[in-house]
Amino acid sequence: MNQKKKPLLLTALVILLLLSFSTLASATDKQVDTSAATKTEQLKQIFPDVTSTNNNSVFINYLSNRKILSGFPDGNFHPEEGLTRAQAAVVLVKATGLETPAVTETGFPDVQADHWAAANIAAATKVGYLKGFPDGTYKPEDKLTRAQGIALIMRLSTQKDRVPLPVLNDMEQNHWAAGEMAVALAAEMIGLSADGKQIYPDAVMKRGSLARALGTLLTKDPGLYTVSLKGTIKDVKGDIKLTRNGATTPLQNDSSVYLGDTIITGANASASIFYPDGSSVLIKENTEINIKESIGRAYIKNDGFSGTSVENVDIDLKKGTVFGALATKHESTKKQQARANSPLLASLDSKQFIADNQAPWYQTAQTKKVRMTVDMPWGVAAVRGTFILVSVNKDGTCNVSCLTGNVDVRGMIGDAVPLVGGTSSGIGQGGTAGPDTKMSEQDKQAFGNVQGWVINTALQIDKNKEAAPPPLVEMILEIPDQPVEEKQEEQVQNMLDVVLMGLESSGIQLTEQVKQDLQQQLQDLQQELSQAAQEALQPDPAPNSNDSETNATIGVSAITTTSGTAKVGAELTAGALTPANATVSYQWMICATESGTYADIVGATTNKYTPVAGDATKFIKVAAIGTGSYSGTVTSAATAAVAGSSECVVTGVTSPAGGSITGNNITASVANNISNLTVDVSVSPDATWKLFSDDAYLVEITSKQMNLIVGSNQSYIKVIAQDGTTQGLYNLIVTRATSSTCVVTGVNSPAGGSISGNNITASVANNISSLTVDVSVSPDANWKLYSDSGYTTEIAQLINLVVGDNLSYIQVTAQDGTTQGNYNLTIRRLSNDATVTTAASHYTVDDTGNTIVAASTVINTNVTVTTFLANLTKHAQASWKVVITGTTIDDQTGFDTATAKSSTDTMLFGDKLAVKAEDGTINVYTITVVLGDPVLGGGSQPPPPSSNLYGANYGFTWGKYKYFLYDDSNNPYPYPVYIVAFNSDDSFKQQWVKTGCRYITGFSMDTNANTFTITTQQGGPTTFPWTDVLIPQP
């Protein structure tokens, strides 16, 4: 008798060695190929002061490999040093990918533009990651505290949820960073003291601790870890087609597989899709799949490099067989028991992947949840891990078997059926999942036939395993008599252990070839095997000749011809055996020629077999292998060549979506915005179909495209069966809906019109007094113009325009004749009024000569620009500015670029007033000052122009000058009196002399006679006309 095998358990050491193995081919047909896999990458020491024993080493390496953190010029990382605010800015900028253009100033007085981190500080503060202090400084060299460091890192998080802080000795719930510190603690970004009572918020944030916190957030925050996912094709055998974006090409090794791709395998064809984390899908012959979803998750590998794991892969299995493997954690019994009180539940819609009960966002990355789904015609399989078999029969029924891990099977109706290792379930027509049962012998044989793929996939999963850093115990302050907790024992099993146990528990034995190749690899590495491994890999013992009596068997001598018609879809039955009561197992075989070498048909291991489409034209035999008390193998004669199927029906409508089949009529409805589509239908296996434009099926539409008009569109489908003669004819009617879209899409006239919501605005030049309104609207819609907002008075599209706003109304009616869109149309005819007016008596505006005439008293009494303009009025839409003399303004550009006097500047002789109308018309006024009457009083008397003159502060102001009277202290004959004119800055301008009087006693003027009179003690009075002392004004 055969010795009963012990469990296939490998130690952690052996697993690491096994990870150097290569891709394992199917052990049933070829030697194990060990060319692809490599030894597990261990954590390499990047910095001399960061060894693998450092709790944060994997995070330091991860961020260093991503160029987010770097070391110091001495080559070390200095993990125990604190992080400055300047260094923090650099880390945040690199982690988020912010641009750092050169800066001329940072906004902080203590961070100059030439500071080594100036650009990073400016970028980080601009987006709000970092802020300055109330005194306006940044303090770049200050060390971050743990609370500050965690708060900064949490600003990168896309998640807003916070959790309560546990009771601690050194931090209260009302602490400003309590929410962030609580999440960081729950997410294992930081740790507590050994006694669990302190979190040290005010201690310095060490560089090693920051690496752990940031690396953890980047790989636990769903908004940060989600990445694109692609698969890689391996082990391509036979004829396989890849369809992508409507183009079909042969599938080749090392091709990439993306979202939306369709893969179809032919007879005796197969291929594998491998994902970066080792997850895999093995596609068997006569199978069609479509990749409906492909999302990845960034994680940290054991070697500290970034990896991408399967976060959500959804495969639509239309027909055939696939094996799936999902990289996941297999927890030890101890850890499973710890989690037993809070099991993860799942619910599933037939077209959506299973979503676990709500867990905190920081646990979703590590939660064992559904990450792979396989959609089937009548249901869905949701995979939590790790190895499954899914097959879809041609009638839509399906079978799911689980070798290891967990999978939920749910039909279109009813509850989900959970499967564990070694169990199966099926979904029949109508969509109800059957109860879980033990895996059938046929499915066990199927797993046995692909054991090379199973083992290789397990090796790849182990090779790309996610890093599991040791738990944190923060020893920032020593706590007396409080030992640090020892590192927890590994609670996650290696995938190879799980797979080997799964194979053995299902009764699937490794072939001797696989064992020998694995043994040889271990010997080449000069590593010793554990006792369990030696027992697992030793060859099966040969039969003992001394036990001939106990092992005596009865030979199976004959099998009669197979009964049934050799035709696709017709059942064949193995013939009668000799002896008739012999117990045997069966294996059906197939060959392209009657006398050639026959190959086993995977899964065909009962006494009945129904040929599938790929079997057409081939020959079939069945072998009976004695079991129990019977021995020997007998093989039947070959059948006739298998006839092709005569099935020629349309089984589904892919495009147009939602199409329904009733008898030989296919109907579908599409939205109005679909003006053409490519017809795509599913037909009987290995049947073909064509599209025609006529019901005589003479004019083929080779592109399979239909151009659609609104309403009914008809074409015709012919399905040709596999046998090449039987045909099925169908009418295809696609109804395109009328449009309900009623929007204005563009404004043709007036040119430059803009649309904002339901308002259309445009401006036209002043010289446009009328125009024709023209707009573009939704296809097949029409529009009308109205004068009122009630849309009752329709007007012609030619409208007259007044200066200013002109309001009218547009109503758009959709193609369906009922849906309407209403718009306000405002056309502004720009004003060309660049004139000014005045109501002030002392201003005169001459628009003919473009002058503003003002009395000299208006200008020479320190009048500001604001006061001057307050006496003038312009058009409401015009703009104006006062400019100094010599300023030239000829056009709109000159106006816009001319420098205006400030509103508080004093008006001076020679100033100009420039006015720009709404339409850009320019008018420049020259300000002319009319000299009025003198005004007695000149203010403070300036010093005389010569020392012999003195005065009694008699004076007057005339225009822009002030005048004062002076006596001559020398009293020369004929006794002169001096009249001196000064500029506004008291500088000398001009003087006059009047003789025959001295010792001034008074000064007056006669506004009727226009004369001045000087009274003196001696001589006089002296009277003279104003014009004697007139100075021309500028």
C-alpha cells in the first residue's frame, strides 16, 4: 500500500529559497521551467546608519527609492535626528510632486530667496501645507514636534475622517492635533510608549519616525495609493486573439493587458495574465474574457521598493474556463481567532464587486476583501483569495471551485454562497447559486493538470509580498521597569505553504518531475530542508513485491465502441467494460487525425462527454483506468470525425446596448446623440455572422456600422452555423430617439457674443445702429426672437439699436417639439460721447475748440484734480484723466498708457483733460485760464529782492503771481516805491518802481477804473492802471 503523506509544510527559510524558482509549467506535459523567477529581494542597506534591524528601515528605503527622502553629505540618514521646518517643506513638496520654480522672495523675512529650501518653502506654503508664525516668520531651522509633524503629514491625506484619542497621560482630547494624532496612532504611523500611556506630542519628530508616518499614509490612504494596473501575458499557447479598441491582433508573450481588453482562446490554446503582485489568471482553451475593471494599489515590498497590488480586477467570463489566483494574506490560526469577534461580511450585486463592511480608511489596504471578481452569465464569483476555478458552459450555467482561500458565489437571485478551500458551487439557469459541496474529482483533476501554474503563481506572490514592519514602541522617554514588548511572531503564512497544503488536502499529488526540479533547486542553493519539507518532496515509494498477495488486482481487458453521435453538442457514452463490474476512472482524449497521438481532454473524466465547438472535425477516444481491485488501462476505438454544430442563433446583443431578442427580431433603442454605431452580437459557439442592408441578404455591411436617422433604422443579420450550411436570419431594428436638447451653442451675430447660463451678451460699435441676430442651436432644434420676456411677441431678426443696452429674448424649441430653452439677449451699443459739460459759472466748456476756460482764481488757489473734475460732467460709460502739459494723446492706446495726475495733485496752468468714450473715441481738452481781477492780500510777504528794501505787508494776488510793496531805506530822490512780483514758491519774478512818494501807509484798488492807489506819509497818493504791473499768464 502507498504510504500516507504528511502535510506539505515548508519553513520560512525554505520559502525564501523557493522564491528563487522560475515560472513552473504544467507538470503534466513538460519539465518545470525555472528561468523566470528570482530570489526574494531582501531589504538592502542604503544608509550605513539604517540597518535592517531598524523598525523604520523599510519606510526609509521606500521613501529614499521614491526620491522623497535623502541622506546627508556624510552618506548617513541620521534617523534619530529631528526634522527642521525647512526639511519638512522639501519632503512635502517631493511627496506631492509640487513644482518649485525659482523665487525672488518667499514672504518670510527669515527665509531669503537664496536659502537652500526657499523654493520648496514657497511652494508648500502657497498651497497651504505649511504656514508661518503670527509674527510673520517661518523659522526654517526650528525642529518639528511629533504633533506638528503628524499634522503636516495628515494635510496630504484625502480622507477627512478622524477618530477619538485614547486616554493618555500627555495629550487631551481638546489638543489642537488630537484628531490627527489619533488617526496616526490607529493607522500605525506612530506608536505609544511601552506602557501605552504616552504619545509624546511635544517631543522632536525624528527623521526615522517621519519616514514611517509618511510611508504609511502614502500606502494606506485610498486617495493616495490608487494607481493604474496592467497585467502581463505569459505562457501563450495556440491561437489567441486580443481585441482592444475595436482592433483584433494575435496575443503574444509579454503583451500588456489593460482595462477594456477582450481575450479569446481557440482550441488547445491557453495563456496566463500575471499582475505585479503575483496575482494571476490562467485562461484555458475556447474561452472568452473581457477586463471590465483594473485598479491597482501602491504598497511597499519587502525590499523597500514600491509595488502595485490588485485592488479591483473584474473579469467578464463569457464562456470557457479560467483559473484565478489573488495575492492575499493567509493569517495564522492564532490571528484568525483574534479576529473572530469582528468578521468581515460582504454583499454583492451581480454586476458589481463585493464591498466589505465599512472599515476605517486606514485599514482598507490591509483588509482581506474582495479584490477580484469574475462575472458569469447567471451570476458572479467574488474572490478574497487565493486559488479558484471558474467555468461557464455554453448554456450559461457555471461552476466555481475553490482550492484555497475564500470566494463568494452569488447568482442573479438568492443569497451568496461562501466557499472555502476544497469546496464548489454552481449556478444554474435562472440564476440561483447551489449549496457548497466538496470539490468534484473532475475539478481536482483540473487543478492537478495546472499544478505548475499554481506553484509558480504562489512563488510569485511570495516574491512580491508586502512588507510587514515590526510594531512600534516609542522609547522617547525611558520608563523604569517597563520592558519593551518582544517582536510579534509572524502571523502571515507564505503562499507556497498554503498552496501545498491545499493541493494535498484535495488529494492532488505533485508529479515526480515537479518534486525533482524543486529538490534540485534547493540542492543548488546548498540549503538544508526541514524534516517536513524532506517528507513532502520525497518520491512516492515503489510497490513492494513482497506484498503481491495484498495488492493483487483484476485486470480490465476490454471496452466496447463509444455510443452516441460524434457531433458538437451530442453526448457520447463510454462503451461496456470487460469485466462488466470493473471499477474504473475515465479519461476522454482527442486528436486531429484518427491515427495520431491523442491528448487528454481537460476535465473529461466521467463515462460521458459532450463534444464542444473546438472538437469539430477531430476524433475522440475514451480510456478506462482500473481502480480499487481492478488494474490496467483499455482504450476505445476512435469515433468518426466530430461533426460541427448546426446551432445558428443570436445569443446576446452587445451593441446596441440593451438590445432584446424576440424570435427572429432584435430590437433596441438609442439616445438621440448616437448617430452611428457598430453592431455587435454574440452567436452560437463557432458560428459566424454578417450584417446586411437588405432583406434578401445580398448587400453586406462589412464594417458592421449603421448610420442612424431619428426614428426607425433596419438592417439584417445572418448567422452561419459551425457546419457551414445551417443559417439563422434576423431583423435588426434600432430606434433613434428624438432630441430634447434645446440650447444655444454659439452666437454668430452679433460677433463676439458670449453665453453664460441663459444669458447672451454682446457689444457693438457706436456706428452700428441695427443688425441681424443669428445664433447656432442644438441639432434639429429651431429658434425665434421675441421682444418680451413672456415670449408672446415674435420679432424679426433684424433689430434697431439705441445707444446703451438693447434687450430681446430667444426661445429654442427642441427636435421633440415640446422642450424649450429661454435666453435673455442683451446687445450693448457702445457710446462715442467723449464730451464734458459744466454747471459751474466759473467754467466754460467749448466742445468746438476742445477747450475748458476757467477764471484764474479757479486754478491758482491750490485746486486739486478731484475738485476740478467735480465741476464737470461726463457720459456715465466714459473715462477721463488729467494729464500734465506736453502729454500727447492721439488714440485709445495713448489714453490708456498716459500717466494721469493723482486725484490729490494741484491743478496747474497748462494741464489737459483727456476723455475716452465707451467705444474708444478720444477727446482732449486744453484748459485755458482767463485772468480775472486782482485780489487784495498776498499772504506772507517774502524777503525783498535787495537789502535796502523793506515793506509793511501790503500786497495782492493776480493770476498765478503775488505782488508786494516795498520802501527804499536809502530814501534816494525822487523817493521810489517798489512793486515786486513773486512766483508761487516765493522766488523773484519781476519788479516796478513808482516815484514821488515814500513811507507807505496804505494800498487800495478800484475795480471800476481798474486802477491801484498807493498812499504814503510824504507825497502821493499815487494812482496807476492795473496794466502797468500785468504779467502774461501761461
